Amino acid sequence: MAGLKGFGVCSLAVLLVSLVGCGAESPAGKPEAGRAPASAGAKNYELLNVSYDPTRELWKDLNGAFAAQYQKDSGNTVEIKQSHGGSSSQARAVIDGLEADVVTLAMWQDTEAISKKGLIKEGWEERLPNRSLPYSSTIVFVVRKGNPKGIKEWTDLVKADVQVITPNPKTSGNGKLSFLAAWGSVVLNGGSEDDAQAFVKKLYLNVPVLDTGARGSTTTFAQKGIGDVHLGWENEARLEVKEANGDLEIVYPKQSILAEPHIAVVDGNVDRKGTREASESYLKFLYTDAGQEIIAKHFYRPADEAILKKHAEAFPQIDLFPITKIAAGWDEAQKKFFAEGALFDAIYQPSGK
């Protein structure tokens, strides 16, 4: 598990450190051996990408590839720093003054919250292809070797002897999506909302600890050995299993939620910093064949149908339902399930059973 030892280091509590620690663990754009120096008059940009928890490895590769291509195309250099944490916490940090050039958060509502504060212009979702979605994902199960508890479907998560590891839906996109996937597994299969509420209440009684973000939950399950099943992003699950060297396995339920992590330029910051052109080029790079191939390599489902088909073996077919199957949209879902005093607060008691 050596590859997991760094998980969770960049918590929100050490956000400023994360910008020069984990956030810059692989700064892109620095001249490499054999790379031609920037020409006279070339510009040097520094961008900050504020993202959610389990995207460190993805952006490390994307940043390096983009920086090399950008210098080749424009003659300018760019260094991209990263900041990671629970998606909702990251959005709050940007609203409170963290000078992100771009945000690549887990949840639409987190990007929209920044927009409502005036930092991102209205209509941001339509400014990039595919509704500003270069990739999608879902929530799957990670279990111990041999799946000793026989966990195959959402219904198995409420068995009395099953401990479930999932992050806090109040702070984490992974947590929200896991909650909503569990809810949908009831109401989309003939159950009532009362049935769904009883189900998720029982499920969270099986959760021994709620970490603030996805990577923290990975650490709890994979390193600390707590729990029988981990509800994680598909890409995080693949990395988790790879690093476990045979000690963990992935289980795909028949049905799960469609995760749509949108991307956006933070207009108020890039216009003040003079980084708009570089920031927009950075996000557009994600839609190129090179960007989409890197996305697929890290087990995010690429938006390009041809590249997704090319990597079909890596992405099992499951029934992925959008948020609109269980709520009018993300605003309604936030208000109903995750706002202060809403349904999650009603069913979850952190003091224990």
C-alpha cells in the first residue's frame, strides 16, 4: 500500500500548505531537460486548479501534457498548481478568496455556488463542449479480497454485520453522490420516499466514520483497514485496488448514479490576474484526443464517444441514472437532502447508534 501513504495529506485545514505541497507535487510547465527555452518576449503563467479530492493523479498527467503542448503552440510557459479537498469545502474556499484560475469540482452545485457570488459569469455551463463536462464517473463498491460479506448490491449495505465507509455528504461530492445513489436504488425500483429514507438511515447506522472527502475515506478503508465496503468514485476505486496488490476488489452494482464533474474558468480571478487565455486553453485541452486519452487512462469516462468505446473494457456497462431521475435538479437535491436541517441531518446522528 505504499502508493496510498500520501492520501489525504492536503486537507482543507492546511489549504495554504496544499498549494505548495500536494498542490504542487508535480508542477507542470517547468523547463525539462531537452526542452527548448522560451523565446524572448514569451509569457510565463502560473495557474491554480482547485479540484476535488481524488483527482490528484489525473491532473498531474494532464498538467504536464498541456504545459508541453501550450509551450509548443504559443511559445509561452505555464506552471499549474493544484488544490484538493472535499468539493463543497473547496468551493467555499474559492468564494472566501482562494484565487483559483479554474475550478474542476465534483458537483454542479459547487461551481454554481461560486457563480452566484459573481466570480464565474452566468451561463458558464455552456461555454465549453458537452455542457462543460470533459468526463463523467459513477460510484462503485470496493470490498476486501474474496468479498467475505458477499456485497453485490445496495441492499447488502444495510446488513447488520456490514460496515460502510463513505465520506460526509455535507462536505464531499463523493459523499453526496453515494447518498443519492443509495436513495435512487430504492425509489427507482418501486420503493417510496419513506422507504428510501428508512433505507439510508439504516445504511448510515453502518457507517463508523465520515471523512470530509473522498481521499480521506480511501485512507480509512485501504490503509487503516476499517470497514467492509467503501463507496467510492470509479476512478478512485481502480487506483485503490491497484495499490492494494490483490487485497481489495471492485464490485459494480447493477445501478448507480451518473456523476458529472463540471469545469469552469473563474472569471473574476483570471481577468484580474491576466490569465484568461492560458486558463481557457487549459480547459479546452481536456477535449482534445490527447486530453481524452489521459482521462481514460485514469479511469474517468471520457466525453468523446469514440475514445470511450476504444476503452470500453475498462468501463463496465451499468445503469447510470442522472440526478433528474430523483430530483428536479441539483438545487432541489441540495435543499432537500443536504442543507442545514434537511433530510441528512434528520437521519444521521454523529454521536452513534
